[in-house]
Amino acid sequence: MKRVVVVLFILLFTALSSDAQDAVQKVQAFVEQTMNDTAVIPIGVAPMNAPPIMANKWNQIHTRNFNLNFGLAVLLDHNITNQNNTSIEQVGKVGPATQFRGDRLVFSGDFTIFKRPWRYNISLNFNGLDAEDGDAAFSAIDWNLEIPFGKKDGWLTIGKQKEGVGLEYISPGTQGMFMERGSGAPMFIRQRNIGIRYSNSILEHRMTYSFGFFNNYWETGKSFSDNGSQVTARVTGLPIYESDREMLHLGLGYRYTGPSSGSLSYKAKPEVNSAPNYISTGSFDASGAQTLLGEFIGVKGPVAIVAEYMGTFVNSTATANPFLNYFQVGGSWFITGENRRYNKQTGNLGKLVPKNNFRFKKDPGSGAFELGLRYTRSNANDKGITGGEFSRFTSALSWYPNAHFRFEINYGYGRLNNTLGKGVSNFYQFRIQFEL
């Protein structure tokens, strides 16, 4: 709060003072001192499920009994969609939209009163800027507790959390190569769920495994049995690991999906949050579904290649037991030579910290520039299901002036094939992102 007051005072002084140049220099010095940090709060005092938070004196509280880390993420998007006539007939006219994709507050840390500290993670999304009438100002995204379990550094996570499967969902949403996750990820995996999950990292952190049980009946208002439960499992390995700049990651996952009131449904947006669903099966009678997942990460210097596959076997006699699937293959190249850090606790690529932060004067730097390419395909057409088949090619350009800011442009070419024909959409997406 003191720093905020200082900034406001400096801005006021700038407006009123005849020597504005001196005031501007003071603002620049403050920004450089605050934003040019490179240290991330270590995993020892932050839970595995929490997004990376930069370490500053002013966003940490350390006491005898607990540690608290404060994080913030604000994402402002503008999306433009151009469609052919068939696409408009399929999903309706998609107009341009500007929205706050996320306004998130994160509180994480640990309780040191225990011999092996317990870790906690609470994140809230502020809905006020884009909230619909009657919606709450804040919504809870995460609320969970990580408890040490066993003698080999395993953790038991209880509460609302990520399910621990799906390469893109395990990674923080602000740290992906593209503005949005591939279309099939939210179709087959729930972003957050309420339950209990065990996870561990073994073989000198060359291997991770996780399994969990979930049921969010508290949020839906249904009974525990009618709501449907989910079971997840994942294992990853590093057959090659010289450093975060030279590595090979392989992973396998599994998810069982129980029916909700005797039915299932699948839907997916075209990797544009403000757009309607392009894939939609509607609800259909089913007794459950099983999803198998495979993942690949290869990193060589500033180049990273990522691939993922999801295949879902649906047990539904009403629709002749269809098979739905999704895959993505893509990657990125940091023109300025950086690479993302690899999280050995959770088995995913994460935070990017530029080698040379962008500065106005002293020791000028460019920040980090990243180019990305990706192809995704989601198929919900099989046997008695006609939810649609959507494919998209995406190119991306990101500029990271420092570890806090990111400016991103995505262009996507998408094709939707369903009972109404083959629709084509061109997506132009822009984002300004800030996070602590």
C-alpha cells in the first residue's frame, strides 16, 4: 500500500510540477526497481498448484507460524472473428469483443507450525468489470490445502484444485505459448474440481505421478451420486534431462468421467473465450466415459515442441458407444534465446523470465520475443454423436518486456465440420497481460 501511495504521489507531482522531467525519471526508477526482478518464490514456501509468483519484499509476509505470498494476474483481451456464411449458419454471427479474460488474486504460502509445513492456495477472480447482472463480484477459483503424506515427499491436496491431468491444464494459463488452450482440453477435462489428490516426484525428480478423486456436488446442488464423480491419474518421466534447455518429457494420463443424472455432454469453444461453443453434443444418455491421454515436450535451447493427445471412449448404448478425440502439435521459438522453466514437481513448462529486461536508459534490453505455431483438432462426430469436428491452425507473437508484462497477438484459421456443412473462421486475438 505504501508503494501505491508513493506512485500516486509521484504522478500527482508530475502533473503539477514545472520540472516534469525530473518526476518522470523518478517514476522510471521506481518501475525499474519493482519490475526488473528475476527471482520466483521457491516451491518450498508456495504450493505446487499455485501459479508462479515473483519474489519481492512487498508481496511476502513471513511470520513464525506461516508465510503468505500475494500474487495478481490481469488479462485484457480483444477478439475479432471473420466468418463465411456457413460458419454464421452453424454458430451465429460472432462479433468483436473486448473483455477482461481474468482479474485474479492469489494468496498462497505455508503453515510452519507443523514439522513438515502444510501449504495452502487460494485464488479469487474479480468479476466486477465484466460481470453479468446478479453475478457475485468475486468467484473462488482455487481453495486447497497441501498436506505432506508419506516419508518420500508426497503431497495430499484437498479442496478445489486442478485435476492433475492434461498437459495444458496443469500449466498456468498465463504461461502458455498461446492465448488459449487447445479446443479439446476443456472438452474432456474440467478446469477446476473439488476432491482429493495425491502427487509425488521421485527418481531425483525425473518422474512424477498423481492420482485423484473428485466430485463437485457442493457447487452444482445435486446429490453426490447424481452429480457424477471423476477419477484421474498421470505419470510423467524425463528420459533426457541435461537442463531446462535440453530435455525430453513424456507423459501418460487417465480420466474416468461419471455421468451427471445419467447423461454426459461435450462442448468446446474455438480457442476464443468470447466466442460461442463451436462443438456441442448436447446431453445424451450415458453410463460413463474413459479418457486416455498422451503428452510430449522436447526442448533444445530456445525451441520447444509440444504434442498432446486425448481419446475418450464413451459408454452410451443410446449413441452406439462413440469415440471422441483431440490432438495438438505445436511449439515456439524464443528469438531472443530464452526458454521456459520446467517444473519438476508437476511435470510441465512454466514461467518465462527474460534474459534482458526492457529498460528506458541504463543497460538497455529488448525483453523476450517468442514466435509460436500450433495445429489442433477436436472431433465429436462418431456413430450417434454429431457434435462437430473443429480444427485450427494458430500463429502467435509474444513480447515479454520483463517477467510481469506480456503483449500477445494470435491469428487463427479454423474449420468447423458438422451437419450444416463446412464453416471457416478467421480469428484475430490481442492480449495485454500483467502478473506479479
